[in-house]
Amino acid sequence: MRFPIRFSGPGRAMVILGLTRRASAVDLTDEAIAVRMAWAFRASAPRTAVASAARSRRFVLDRGVHGWFGRWLVNGSGKGLVRLDMRPAARGRVGPVPIRVRVLWVSLEDPDGFLAALG
């Protein structure tokens, strides 16, 4: 199943950087989860690595890809945020740079549908 990343307000302007809705989503299969924001971010892990997942009440003004030390925000909106805790950490890339993802906040068009599908 594919769950598009939400873009709204100032986040829509990221299209000039090539960060588009079409190339940004969370893909969920029976075996794996993969998160991608165009060329800027990608991470994947076995579905069993998702230790917890919940709606986030975190208030964010930032848009794009931000993070450090395993904690990453991937969003095109301040709404629809979901927090994923990964154990073990997922492997990913920010541009060409390899990273580890322990905590991920991602803005989704349908956060409740994603959480229901994730179980």
C-alpha cells in the first residue's frame, strides 16, 4: 500500500527543489516499510522493525528533510504527522549520505489509514 506524504502551505514550494508529491510516499508491504521524499530522503526496514507508531502532536514549522543522530523529520506539512520508532534502526540516505533512522516523523495525507494498515 502507498501512503502519500502530505504537502501543504509552504511545503508546496519544495517542488522547485524537485521534492514532489508524486515522488514522496511511505510504501508498506507485508514484509517491509519504505519511506521516500524524492531524491532527498529514503529509508527502508523490515516491517517488524517498527517498534511503535502513533499520531504525533509535535508542532513543526520546518518543511523538508531534517535530522541528526538517528532522529529525522520528513515532511511537506505540519499536519498529519506520524512518529515511527525503529528497533533496530532503519538504514537510509539523505541525498547520497548514508544514515540510520531510529525515530522518524513523517507527514501523511492519511495518517489514520496508515496506522490502521500498519496494525
